[in-house]
Amino acid sequence: MTDHAEHARHGSSQVPPAEWNGRATNRLQWLLALVGAACMALGIELAVGSTWTSGFAPLLMSVIGCVAVGLLILYGTLAFVHVAVKVDGGALEVRCGHAGLPRRRILLDHVVGAEFVPRINPREWGGWGYRWRPEQGTAVVVRKGEGMILHLADGRTFTVTVDDAETAVRFIRERLHLPAPGRPPAP
């Protein structure tokens, strides 16, 4: 007997899930991470095997520059290889990259609306990453594609790219007892 038939036979309804989890991944970021690793390797190679005759200061500046650029590229790309989104009864939490940083937690008490967006383009936000634009609000954008916008009680918005964003929006609306778009609120 299927679960649905079992529930119908016993007269019980299916319990909605307690939380929603989703993620989005950008595999192109791994290529950029390789560029960062190459910069670091160049800096290390210069430090170890260099026979510069023009002095110590230019060598030191080159080594520090290569290693610093490599670290910045590595962190900037690996932090946004993927994003994990979790919505439970009380909050939405966004964690970026393997370390989960940067992280953003928004209490559902501060959310007044949730909207599914079928196409978010990183160019509209100035690229990948944790972004802020005065006319658009704050966003975590790791790839082109679907996502969601949360409308907050203070008038701000928060946008995140995540797979199956439509289900996440529906989950948030159910938790907040918000009407679906195009439907008037229940009296």
C-alpha cells in the first residue's frame, strides 16, 4: 500500500516538511581558483628559485604580490563555488562556499514577501558573490539562473540564486501564511 493510500485509510493528512534545503553551484569558479593557485605557485617559485640580480626589494615585492593576488582570487572564487540555503520555521540561512562564509541569517518574522525569479543574471549585480546595489538591495549570486527575492519589513530586499527556488518561495509563503501571487489575502 502506498503512503498516500495509507494516510487516506487512516484519515490523517501528510505532515509538511519542517525545513527546506537547497543549493546552487557554479563549476566555472573552479577554473578561476586554478588561476589563483597558479599565482601563488609563481610567487613561491620566485621566492625559492629566483636569482634576481636587480636587488632584494623587487624580488620581495613580486613574491608578496603574486601570493597576495593568488590568495584573494582563491578566497573570492572558492567562497562562491556554491551556496547552501536552509529555511526552517524561524529563519532563512544562506551559507557560501565550503567554509560557509560569508553567511546571512534572516528571521522569517522580518519577511513580508517572497518572490520567485526565473532568471537572475550576475551582470545585473556586478558579477558573482555577495553583492549590494542601492536600487536592488543585497544578493548572493553564484550563477545565472533561478532564484528568489525576499521582501523585508524594513523595505529592503535580499536576493539569492538557488535551485528549486519556486519550492522555497512556496515553503516561505506557507510558513508566513502569505497568499500566492495574484490571489487576494484570505479574510
